[in-house]
Amino acid sequence: MTQTRTLHWFRNDLRLDDNPALAEAMRSDAIVPVVVLDDRFWAEDRWGHPKTGPFRTRFLLESVADLKEAIEACGGSLLVRQGRPEDVLPALMTEWSCTQLTAQAEHTPEEMTIEAAVAAAVDAPCQWVEGHTLFHPDDLPMALEALPDIFTQFRKKVEKHSEVRECIPAPEAVVCPEGLSSDAVPEVSAFLAQSGQTMPPSDSRGVLPFQGGAKAARARLKHYFWD
């Protein structure tokens, strides 16, 4: 019997728990998880500044490292590639004989443009799964085109007519194809050097040390709400 394989592209959802797109991918017999560090997000903007600065870069790479650790703890592996998703993902689909691609849907112009480029380049079904918002768009009591301009009006309607969906638990096991092994997460200073950046020295006046990753996020929430 032929096994089904899904290429799962982690985007702005670098976590295992409460991840609808990952849950969809896990319906397959095996998944190929990948993070793509898109060079466009380290290019200069119209004013000549890097779109992603050193602190956000460090936070992102810490988040990728935490995701990799979590996946490996579940028996899986994480690919970490640099390049453009519309180039990287089709090649991986072919290399690992994946029959579909899953990823979290995004709703901002650059991300949607990249999404369309990936869909055009991948010769297989692509599933863009909602998971970026507190309320699922399908659960709103109004059409997206009819969203109130004032937040208070929106809040009153959703509080009265909608409910936040239950969180999806993290998978107990991540099954990857035999032979798939994790890539190394780039070292921060070396990665920054590619876009001509350096990491500024730390400053004791900072409000708190922001650390990337789901593990650090949960610790921060526990500290804020309970400790």
C-alpha cells in the first residue's frame, strides 16, 4: 500500500500545539517539515533599511531552533532551508515524493504574493489552513467584507455570537520519511552577515530579554499570569 506524504511548510506558526495547518498535515502517513528562510525578508526596503533587523532575526532563529528541538523530541526531523519558497518547496516535493503541501494561510500582501508563487510552482494540491487569528473566519457572525470599522462593535458581536475554538494538542509523534534528517539552524552572527548586519551589544536597560520559541512563550505567559 502506498503511503501518503505531505510537505508541511512552517511559516509564522513555529509551534506544534494549537497548529491547525500541522494537524491537517498529520493526516498523512508521513510529513516532511520545513522552514524556509526567505531572502526577500532580509532585503532592503524602499528606504534602504533591512526588512528584518538583528533582534527579530535572533528571535526568529531561536524560534526555529525551539521548533526543531520539539519535533525531534517527537521522533521527527526539521529541514531548515534558505532561499525562496517557490524554488525550495517544489524541489523538496519531488525529492521526498510528497503528494500535497500544507501551510498556514496568511493575509498580508507580501506573504500572499509568495503563497501564490508557491501554488503556481508546486505541481500538487496546496492547502492553506487558517490558524493565524483568535476567531476562525468561518465562525464570525458577519462576512469578512462586512467587518465593523470600530473594534468595540466587532468585539460585542463576536462575544455574543461566536466562540474561540478549542486548542489543538501537539502531536505525540511526528512521523517523517525514512532517511530524513534535520538541518542545522544558522548561527545568528553568520546569518546576519549575509545581509551586512551585526548584532548590537545587549543593554541592561532593556525591559526584558525577549527569547524566541514556543517554550519561552509559555514560560513568559506563566510568569505574567500566574507567578
